[in-house]
Amino acid sequence: MTIPATDPKASTVAESMYRRIVRNFAVLAGGTAASSVFMMLAVATAARALNAHDFGVLVLLQSSVLMLRSLTSFSTQQPVIKLGADAQAIDDKHRLGSIISMGLMMDFAASVLAFAIGAALVEFSRASIGLANENVGSAWIVAASLVFSGYPTSNGVFRLYDRFGLLSIVQTAGAALLLIAYGALFLAAAKLQAYVWAWAVNVSLVSIVQLLVAMRLLQVDGVRLRWVSQGFLSADGRALLHYCWSTWGTSTADSIRTNGDSLLVGAVVSVEAAGVYNVARQLAGLLRKFTVIYPSAVFPEISKLAARHDVRNAKGLENRLMWTSTAIGAAAVVAVLLLGRFIVQFLFGTRFIGAHESFVILTAAAAAQLIGYTPSMYVQVYRGPRLLLLLYVIATAAFAAAAVPLTLQFSITGMAIAQLFFGVVLIVLCKLALRDFQSVAEAPHASEALSTAAEMREG
């Protein structure tokens, strides 16, 4: 039921909603900030310890693994959250165990597939991908890590049991351990392959520990896993497969943009340039990390407003979020303009000072992404996730079309401009899709799209 503009409860609803958003964002931001700082310091340590070429190789190996993992990931946490919540609502632990088991089987299959692709590239395509003979051993190390990492179902388990704090502790501890390992290698004057080992073991260890803790949560609740492939023939199995394939397209497009940029810089410019670009990306990633948790805090509130057909507060929230995110993004860009050069030199050294300009532009790109999340969430709720996927693919295609010529012309600065271009295009497309928000919000499709949209964002 729509809340009328004269309803005295409307302002109370809005105030309560804004308090929840601030509280939830603060909780999520705490762990993210600590983890981001540890990771940034770890990268800075490696950058100072290795020469420009070896650091570039480390960056390219990491980007390759992250991209392969994303390309073969089916985002199983999303259907596990949706279907698992339904099972929890009726206390059906047998069904919950089956759902989580199917998610883990999909995760394991995806990890094996990622390793198989990585192994094939290392063994049969090393010349075409520009892998030097002296780096083959390092490539095998990171390829092997694909088997032990990337089990998103465990994220779904933490969400089902409302244990985000515990998940944050695991991830922050992992980032701290990587920093300690890199620090020890720096003091020991270790070579490139030692850093590759440290990173691969850390990625695998964090994933395994996260999975074991999730399994412990299930054990305490009396949920038993069932490794039966016939479960995929059930209604839950078919729904899980549907969600896995439908979210694969979005994650693939995102992976091409977020992990392929360093690879493209390495191919088009040089390995050393990829290392410099990664420094800029790592620093700008401090703001980008917060854009990841932003939807987690805000999207549930948009969903609730849509469920109540509360157009007045929904529009008010959109306006406030747009102004707030724009102010935060602008402040971040100004801060980097003023202090960026000093930050780069202080953390990474003089030889990475060329990352400053890209750092500024990538911060602007992260700000655009932060701003763009608001209209994209509204499109997803009120227009449906399929339209958002289409807009996302169009914006990614625009990025891909711009990335190569800009990088050829302006080196790493060109790639940073292409990332900014993606964010601006997505904002424009989403705002056009919401140009008549009042009629869109009141349309029957809005309520029909709500459940699907919520499922897509819960992960």
C-alpha cells in the first residue's frame, strides 16, 4: 500500500530507514577498511621489494587467476541465500543441506574447470599469452591455487546465519597474514617466485578457512550435507542452476573490465606498465571497496519500499543517495588531486610516481561507480534485473571499445579513462531507464520484478 504524502508516519519510516542504512554501512565498512589497508600495504611491500619487471609479472599472474576464477564462477551464494532462506523459514534442515551441497558441488566443478583452463594456457599457449619460460613455474603455482579457492557458497552460509562479522574477521586476518608474509620475504630479500607462493597459499588458505568455518556453522545447526547429484533434478536444483547461469553473464562482463585491464596494459604497453597501473588501481581500490558494500546496506531498503509501493520515500531516498554519493566521490577526487602524488611516493617509492595521474582518474572512475550504483539498483528493482544486465553489457562494450585505442594512445592513463567512461555510460543509461520514475514505480512490473531483483542482489 502506498504511503500518502500527508501520512504522519512517512517521515518516521524515512528516518528509521536512514538510520538502518548508516548503521549497516558502518558495520560493513569497518572490516572492509581494515582488509583494504592490509592489502594495500602488502602490495606496497612487494612493489618496493621487487624490480619493476618482476612486480609487473606478479601483478599479471594475480590478475590472470582472478579473471579465470571470475569467468568460471557461477555466483552460487545467490541461489543458496534465496533457497536456503526459504528452507530456514520452515525449519527444513534436510532441504537446506541439499541446497548447500549442490552449491558446493557447483563450486568444486567451477574450480576444477578454472584449473583446467589455466593449466592448458600454461602448457599449450604460453607463447601466445606472452608467458616467459622463467615464469612457467610461477604460473603453475597460481594455477594450482584455483582448485582451492573460489567457493562462494560459503559466503551464502555466512549470510544465512547472519554472521557477516565472522566472515569479515576471516578475510581481514587473511589480508594481515599476506602483509606479514610479504614483510618477511622483503627482509629475506626473496625472489619473485617466493611472493607468488605467498600469494597463492594465502588465497587458498583464506578460502579453505572460510569454507571450514561455514561448515562448522552448519554442523552446530544440525544441517547435514548430501553429496547426491540427483538433487539437481529437483525444483530447488533447477532453480539453483537457473540462477547460476543467469548471474554468470554479469560476473563475466564485470571480470573482463576489472581484471582484464591490467592484462591489456601488459599486452599493449609493457609488463612494467602493468605494475605501475596496478599501483594506481590498488590505491583507487580503497574507494572502490566501499562501492562493493554500499549495495549491501542500501538495496534491502529499496526492496522494502518497492514492496510497500512507497513511491514518495523511494524517490526521496534516491535523491538523497545520489547527492550523498556525488559529494563523497567528489571529495575523494579532490583529496587525491591534492595528496595523490605524495601518497604514491610515500607508499611505493619514486619509481612509481607515474601512477599518480592514473590514480586520480581511477578514483574518479570509482566515484562514478559509487554514484551509478543508486540508479542501477532502482533499475533492478523497478524495471527488472534483465534490463540492468542489458545496460551493464552495453556499458562494458563501450569500455572495451574505448580501452584499446585509449591505451595505445595514452598508455596507462588511457586505460584509466576507459574505466571512467564505463561508469559515466552506466549512469546515463540507468537514469534514462528511470526517466519517468513515478509511472515505473507504480507499474505492475515493479512488484513482479522485486523478488527476482532481491535474489540477484543478495549475494
